[in-house]
Amino acid sequence: MNEQVTRTHFKAARVDEMREALEDCAAAPAEAPRGLPGHFYNDPAFFEHESNTVLHRGWHCVGRVDEFAEPGDYLTLNLLGEPLIVVRDGDGIKALSNVCRHRGMPLAAGHGNAKRFVCRYHAWTYGTDGALLRAPRMKNQGFDPKNCRLATFPCVQRFGFVYVSLSQDAPDIDVELAGLKDVIDRYEPEEYHIVHSASEIWQCNWKALVENFMEGYHLSVVHPQTLHGYTPTGLSRKGPNGAGFTSYFANYPDNIPPRGEGAPGLDAEARHRSTLFAAFPCQVVSVAASLLVSLSIRPLTATSIEVRWTMSAYPGSLDGDTIDQRIALWESVNLEDREKLEAMQTALGSVHATGGPLAEDDYEGTVRDFLIWLARQDAEAHGTA
């Protein structure tokens, strides 16, 4: 057996071993939950496995619907190595391959508005529906423009967000998110309008940020000046979960005023808290009466991610100065989380990073939901569920 085959067998055996450990962790009793060992957050072979299974099949938030308000509005991104153009066409918002069918050149970059996409290499031209419109000087007898459309990916809209999957056999998103409507619909999430977006590279594993955002256990420790006054750890309460989501409520102290009126149908309880949810695998969101913040996590390597975050405001709730203050606040919050996660990432390779016990349901029950989802998706990808 040559060295390459040996390495391949070793990698496969290690992934199988980690899959079994994930299953065992997810099966831990509710009264004694525990987290994953550190190598789940830095092992390249396991990250490759995740990329080919749960991440490839999953629904990824790529933006807000109002970012694609006009025909031709587009945004480009790289999702697990796949270049995409998300664009509003006459038939709705589509996810197109950002790869020319001639020689593989990217067709667009950044974001903007375009009536068509022209390849800067040989001027092949595509419509916003992906159809090839023009291919100069192509006299190849085997050339058929109808066979040179841009590939498309599943693309849907829910709660004012745009979701894309790389798999043509993606799970039913309405099954995955069943029950989430009951958690957030009173806020009228479709009505919020985007006021800010930014992208950053964080040196941590994608799961680490999902888990961090979705637990209130760290709020008072990591965010003593930015969040503790409004959302102290002690007032965190576990919310509902479903097949592909989890949630918790970050309640405000009684002496803190609500943060805006928001939707007419909001009751006093909903106005007096922030509702946080994760749409697995890679979106985490905080929605309050006047403000909705969404982080879309794009895994790059086992130890790095791109984080695109957007802030949206409920119409008429916030003036310009207040929006600027909220942007500055969230920039500080994200920096505080980033610093902690990047520091933790450097220690997860230790033999002593064996995975510790999780806190009670109100504080880290959402992390347990996430691990159960991971194990179930892994089993379904291998036909063992």
C-alpha cells in the first residue's frame, strides 16, 4: 500500500471516529449535555467532510430581499468554493453560477445592478436569467447556445431573507424552519429595511460562532459594557427549536425601556426582549422591536470564516443618529466575540480540549440543539438516520 493510499485510509478512519463521537455527544442525556472536543473545530479532514455533507446540503442565508429590490440588482459571493451571483431577474431572485461556460472566467464581482453579465475574457454575454445571449465568433459546429446557460442553484425567500443551497437535493426549508414563524412573525421580519452591511474574516471555526451567538451564558462576561445592561445572562431563556433551527430570548431588565415600538402586533413581552435564532447551518440572527441583525457565516477553512453581517431597521423606528449608534454598538459586540473566539481557537488543539459539560437549558440548550442537528444531518448524509 503506497503512502497516498495510507494517508487516505487514515483520514477516512479519523473522520469515522469523529462521526461516532459526534453521535455520542448528541445522544448525551438532556440533564447532562456536553460539548464537542476541540479537534472538531480544527481538523482539516473533518472540515472537508462537513463541507461535502451538512454544509453542501444546507440552506445558507446570502442576504436580505431588499438588497435585490430592482431587476438586475446582484451580489456575488463564494460559498464553499463555489462562485455565485445572486440576482433579481424578471422571474424573481435567482442564484447563478458565476463561471462563464466558455473557459471558466468569473462574470461579476462585488455587488451592483446589471442588465447582463459580460465575460471580460472573450465577451460571452449572459442575461440575468442565466441564458447565453451572445458568443462572438463562435463557429464551432458543436456549439449550441441553449446548452451554455449558467448553472443555477436552489434559491428561496423566507422572513425577508434570501437562502441558497449548493445541493439540488436540498432539504425542504419549510420543514427545516417549521415553527420559526411562530417565534418571530410578530416582529414582521419581512418589513425591516437594510441600513448597513459589512464583511470580515475571523480566524475561528464556523461552529464556534454559531454556538457563541446562540447562547446567553457569555453575555454578561464577554459584553459587560455593550450588552449586559440590556441583556444580562441571568434573564436569558431558552426558546422553541425545530428540525433546523433553535432560539432563545435575551430579556431586558424591568428598569430598561423597550428599544422602539416596532410592528403594531408586538405585545409588551416581545418589545421587552431580543429574540435570537439560528437557521442551521450558518445563519444567526437577533431581532428586536426596531432592529434586526443577521450574521451569515461562510466557512473558508477548518479555522477561518467570512462573516457577512447586515443590520435592518423597522420602518419609522429609528432616526439616522440612532442607527449610527446601533451600528457602532454591534461593531463593538462583534469585535468582543471575535477576540474571544480567535483566542479560543488557538487552544482547541490541546489534548486537554476534550469537550466540557454544557450549562442548563436556558443558557446553553441551544448549543445542544445545534449538536443534535449536526449529528442528524450527518447520519442522513450517510443514509444511517
